[in-house]
Amino acid sequence: MHVRSPRALIGATVLTACLGSVPLAAPAAWAAPAAVTASAAALRSEPLLSDASTALDPATGAFRLSWTQPPGVRQVSVYASTRPQDPRADGRLVATATGTGPRGSASVTGLDPSRRWYFELVPDHAALGTETAVRDISVPGALNVRDLGGYTTRDGMQVRWGSVYRSASLGAVTPAGDTVLTGLGLREVVDFRSSAEIAANGADVLPPGVADVNLPIDTGDAGGSLGSLTPAQFTALFGNGQAAADMQQVYQQFVTSAADRQQFSTALKAIADGGSSPLLYHCSAGKDRTGWMSAVLLTALGVPRNQVYADYLLSDQELAASNAALEAELNEAGYDAALLVPLLTVDSSDLDTAFAEVEQEYGSMDSYLTQGLGLDRNTLNELRARLLQPQARS
């Protein structure tokens, strides 16, 4: 869903669609192709370390790492590198954590906080570790920029960090933001915005050599110019649950529209064909088209549904400050900003709608991937081979 930044919203276009919602149903889990699953014994094991997370304290420059560990783990060595693949081999030992509690933690200081760091947690000198990094990426001039790595699949694999990124529009990236994007080593950026959105908010500002690929997914334009609406007309357009219904229809459209399916399919194939070079995809706010794209990708990799939803819902906290500013501006102009909240935020019921539509139309996510998106088994295998890595397991 496209809504302009606070300073540009009054008199701007709000893209909505005005059809109703659909009944919800529990979607079937997708089974990963046998050629890329681990052995039966590995499938029954669990990663030694799980729920790993990293946060940067901007006041001190310290990285705070935490994870869940089983009782048998006695020591965890922490390695750091600016390269996402194999920080233990490419980086250096920066901390050692000891203890037998269910949660382990470490604080890492002395690293340049302006650079992107990846950490590998190695339990008891195991051959394999678990990687973690700060998920949010601060890019001046852009919102909702984050790494899709770190999630764990049903068979105990981990989504590689530094391989796929998601964000909101990159049309206002500053020179400082361009430096951050350069550091990500992107080869390609996929832009799901329509030509009208790009014309209104600017083409992507990208480092030299990064391919800008436009795969427009138009979410409709039923809102007209807000500046031309009276508060009463605004209420009539978005009140009585209409904004929420609009969002349900948009998510339904992601699955039912052949044109939309083609764009999502093309983006997934670009990721599969990308070799070792990272790719970023985005729309305007980075929450709906980008949100469904991320949900499909993570599901195709075998990430459990709870982690898929957790990633989706992160957009609310990523966009909280900009949404608050926008709502304040709308209220000051005489509009009831609360009516627009369903268009500005994410709600698990919207993702429910898309998954339910998949179930209704295709019977399973597996059939949606192969029949609805036209992805063959080779492409699905390539996605997993490129984006998944093993972890130390019990």
C-alpha cells in the first residue's frame, strides 16, 4: 500500500482498492524438495543455538548478542567479520561466553559501528556455528531497510545473512545513505512501485553499477487527492472499516492477479539466479508488496510460519515514527487520521488473507509456488542452495 511521506501526503494520492475480504483458512505447510533437504537424522535434530539476535547500542557502539542454548553447551565463541559468509574464517574472535543457563549473551566492543558486522556463534568449538547480525540497517533517506537473513528452517538450516534485503522506497536516499547501500555490495534492486509512484516520489537512488529493475505491482488508485477531500469525504472513503477491507482486497489480489504473480515470480527467479551477489527488493513503504514477497520467499525456503509472520510484523516498529508524524499532520489538517491506520500499518489478518487465498486457489503453498508462480523444482532448489546454510546441531 502506498502512502506518501508526512510532508507530501496532503494533496497526494493514496492507493487503495475497494473490494471485500475473504474467509480465512489454515494454509498447508510446504514441504521442501527432497533433493535439498538434509538427511533424516539431521531433520530430527535441532540447532544447538537458536533465537540468536544482535542489537547495536548507538550510545556506546557496543553490540549486544543473545541466544538460546541447551544445557549441554558450556562455552560459546563469538567471531566477527564485515563479510557475511563464514565470519569465523574471515574475521576474528571478539568474545567468549560461558555459562549453562538457557540464554547466552555477549557484549562486543571495539568494532567500527559505522560498518556492517556479522557474527558467528560457535558452541564448544563445534565445526559449525550460528550466524547473527543487526537486522535493521540505517540508510539515511530510506525507511524499513533490513536483512532477511537469520531465520531458521524446519530442517535446521539458517537463511544466510547479507544475501537478500528488503526496504521501503529508495527514491530519497541521501549521499550518506548511498554510502551505506554501497557497503551492502548489491548487484540488483527490484522496485515493485508503479510508474505513478516513481514519478511522484523519485526513482531509486543507487550506487553506480547496481541494476535497477522495475517490476510494477499496481495496488489501485481509489483514493484520489486527499487535498481535494473534505474531512467528511475522507471519513466516507476510509471509515466504517473500509480502509481495512481495502487492505484485505489488496492481499487477495497478490494471489489472484496473474500480472502480480508474474512480477513476484520474476523477482524470485532473479534471487535464485543471482549467484553470491546480494539483491534488495522494495515498494513504497516496504510493508505490503514487499511483505508478501518476503512471506513467499521465506516459506519457499522452509521457514516456519511463526517466523514468517514475525518478519512481516516488524514493519510496524520500523515505520512507527514516520506514521506518527503523518497522523499528526493529518489531524492538524482536520482529517481523522485514525481511519487511515490500516493503510499505514501491517496486520496479521492481511497476511492471513493472502495465505487463505493461496489455500483456496491452489490447495497448498507448494502448488502456488509451482503452478501460480511458475517456479520449477530447479529454481526452488537454487533458492535453497543459495540462501540456506547449515548450523551446528544436537
